[in-house]
Amino acid sequence: MSDTLTPTTHPETVSPPAGLPGEKKKRAASIPGLIFRVLLCLVFGLPLLFMIISGFKPDDQIFSDLTSFKAFLPVGHLSFDNYTAVFDRVPFSTFIMNSVIISVCTVVLGVIVNSMAAFALARLRFRGKTIILSVIIATLIVPFETLALPLLWWVNKLPWLDAGGFSFGWLDTYRVQILPFVANAFSIYLFYQFFDSIPKELDEAATVDGAGWFHIYRKIVMPLSGPAIATVSILTFLPAWNSYLWPLMVVQSEGLRPAMVGIDYFKQLNVSWGQLMAYASMITVPVLALFVAFQRAFINSIASSGVKG
């Protein structure tokens, strides 16, 4: 007796027809979010676009275009006259170099100091650790403007030993623009959150092998903390580059001023708005381009080193 084999049939998967009410509701619900994002881009993008385009226009055209949307369009008489005039009016290369020195030094020292402080709070056991961390976090609510005058008095009294001997006062130096901003509460907290997520078993294994705490910090914890280091570096670099109030208070020598303070050279009786916009574009666009180039790494590092529950 032979068995008859019958082919097994599988029911075909029927895809839902397009244009169902549920899909229409989802599309309709996404429209307000899309409109909000477009408006947000316009709010933040139009002033930047106006600044860049105005740098190529003469002053009279800048004011005449303000009455229409031409202010945001590269139309009319465009030239590089404002940009060439910037180099004649201010020592632009000196200001940029000062900003680079100040920003890079602040980032390097900030990563070292803040990571060491966070490592001690996250990995070491000692009394008062919770209180210290709470005080550090509490300082985040204090704006810098409330500390500017006391800090100015303090740095004017601090001693320093250099080639000329022992002296008092840090004013009109690079160090007064760098050292007060090395230790940062937010950077310490970011490092603390990331270090606290690294398994403690790595410390125990290294301790069994005879490693000390500094060896654990340098050889184990820091190599695993790339996202936190990237986040802290970017969040330290941007305020250091954009610093205006503090350098304006503590620096008088032209050779030590950062790029942001150079804006004051254009705020005189005869203000050339075209030159001012050109200068602002020259000190802003490079940093903006750097951020756009590394925005994916920045967002990923923020997500990786964020606050964990």
C-alpha cells in the first residue's frame, strides 16, 4: 500500500493595504513634530545664516536688506572686502592662536584633573565621599557671574614662581585664563557616572596582580573611558573657546587676548557691521564645522556617558 504525499501549503502572508486609517493617523501625528523641528532649525539657523551672508555685504546693503528676506540670501553686491579688512583692523592670527592655546590646555588639564577626582569618588572607599559628591553637584547651580568678582580678587593675590622670581598676581597671563576653569563639576560628574559603571571586578583582579590605584586608573579605567573623555573634551573646549567675560576682565595685553575679546575692536563709534559679521563668522564657523564633522561621535559619547539609574 503506497502512501500518497500531498504538498504542504502555507498560507500567504497578506500585507495590509496601504492607506489604512491607522497609518493615516500616524502620519498626521508626525506632522506637528516635523513642523516643530523645521521651526527649531529656522530659529537657530537663520541668525547664523544672516551673520555669514552679511559678512560679504557692505553696511548700506545690510541695512537695506533687513526689510525683506534678502537679508538671508547671497544677493546684491558681494565681496571679500570685509574679510580682508578684518586682518588690517585686528591681529586675527594672534587672537586665534591664543584661543587655541587656552582651549587645548584647558581641555588637556581638565580631562586629567576631573578624571582623577571622579576616579577617587567612584572607585575608592573613604568617609565623606557622598558629601563631597553632593557639594560638587550643588555647585552646578551657581552661575559664573556671581563668582567673577571674588575670583578676580583671588587671582590678583595668588603667588607665582617664574623665571623672573617670586611674584603675586596672575592678571594678564595665560594661566589666569586656563587654571580657574580646569576643575569642572559637570565634568567630574560625567566621569563619575562612567567610572561607576565599569565593573569593580577589574580593580580586584588588578589588585591581586599587585597593581596600585594609579596603575588601575591609568591602565584599566581610562582606556575604557573613550566616550566619557570625548564628551568632556568637547564640553570643555566649547566654553573655553567662547569665553568672553573673564578674559575681558583679566587680560589687557593685546598679545594674550582670545578671539572672542577681539569683537570689542569693532564696537567703536564708527561700527562696521559688515566687518563685525565677517569677524564673527571667522571665529564661529570653524568650531561649528568641527562640531558638524564629529556630531555623530559627540552624540554617541553623550549617550554612552549619560546618567545611569
